[in-house]
Amino acid sequence: MINNKTCKMDANQMNRYLSAIMDLGELLLMHGAEVNRVEDTITRLCSAYGFIRSDVFTITSSIIASAMLPDGSTLTQTRRIKERDTDLGKVEMVNGLSRKICGAPVTEEELLREIQKIRQGRTVSWPVKLGMYMLISASLSVFFGGGTWDGIASAISGAVLFGTLCVSSGLKLNSIVQSMVCSGVTALAVSFLVKIGIGIHPDKIMIGNIMLVIPGIQLTNSLRDMINGDMISGLLNMSEALLKAIAVAMGFAIILIFGGV
């Protein structure tokens, strides 16, 4: 545990604390937190570690933070966010750590150790993810009017979708291009399954797959950002979400038009 007096003594140490705080903000933004949460967390942590003022600007791909030391000097750091996914478990871990620090700031070594623990936190294994993709695809296909065979076909094409997402992620494709490619490959799989007799209604099968790649959380966060007054971030998030949705529709539509499904 540390106190604010310790923080005020060493500007280099304060710079390291700010870097660690930015690490936590980066983790939040990378894993699905809204902009307001990122800015509020960084501001509160800066206050906990003895900065007398902090100004944070966050958009979907960048964090800029300036923090003022008690002697009037200012430290500024930026982070460029290149990869984003949804992992609300890590968001909750960062939230828990930030609440702990605001109550009783921890030492630099303990802070870095906790950050590393969050980075290496347990993730869902690929067999479980594959099973969930198949189960959700089949359930939604049946829910929207498909039959038993449509559900089976949707589960198989959901597995194809999962595999395509894994491969395209490894290739570091642009998220919008990735959405189009994955939906196109999945539509081809649906077309093949229907032609060989596994599945009857391709539209009911595809709707189960489409729901897996629609950027619903991103769209929700964009609306929340705009409601909170973060218009730039909200508009950027909404634009990206709409482009992804269009890319998904185009991927399926191209196969429907030219593939004769």
C-alpha cells in the first residue's frame, strides 16, 4: 500500500504509474467497455495516485491522457488501440482492480502484477466456443421457423463460421473485410448443405448464422456513448457497426444472388 506523499516525491515513478493506469484503460477499451467508463476509470485512478488533475480523451482507437503533478508539471501519454474484441470478464476484472485501488492504492510492483494477471486471465477454450457457435446457430434457426434439419444445418454452418473467423483473425484482416469474407464462406456452406439434403430452408439456416456476426454490443455502446455526450466516439462506433452489418449482408447476398441458393 502507498500514500499520496510517496507519489509526490518521484516524477519518474509517477510517470510509471500513469503508464500502468493507461494499461488498464487500454484493457477496458480493447475488450468492449464504453468510452465513458474508460475515461472515468483513468481519471479516478490518477486521483488515487496523487495527480491533482487529469484530462482524458478517448475514442474507439485511441486514448490520450494528461495528468498534472503537485509541482505543476504535466505528464502526457497516448495509446493506440489496434485490436478490439468483447471480453466482459476482463472488463469486470479491471473494474474490480480500479475500485480496490481507489480505496487503497497499491504499490507499483503489485499494480503491474495485477495488470499482468488480467492480461493472462483465463479465456474460453476453442472447443467451448465452437460448441456455443453451433448451439446458438441451431437454436436461432429453429426459433425463427426452421425445422430440425435446418437446425442441424445451421449448427454445421455455424462451425464453418467459427473456423473462418479463427483463420481470418490469424491473417489480421480488417474487421469489415473479415465480416464479409466470413459471411460469404458461411453462405457457401449453407448452399452446399441444402444441395446435399441437410437443411430445407436456406433463409432460416442463414438467419441463425447472421445473428452471430451482427455487431450488437458495438452498436449499443455507440448509442450509450452518444447519450453520455461522447459524440465523436459514438458516431465512430456506430459507423463501424453499420459498415460491419452491411458487409455481413453483402457477403450473404452475393452468394444468394450468384450461387443460386
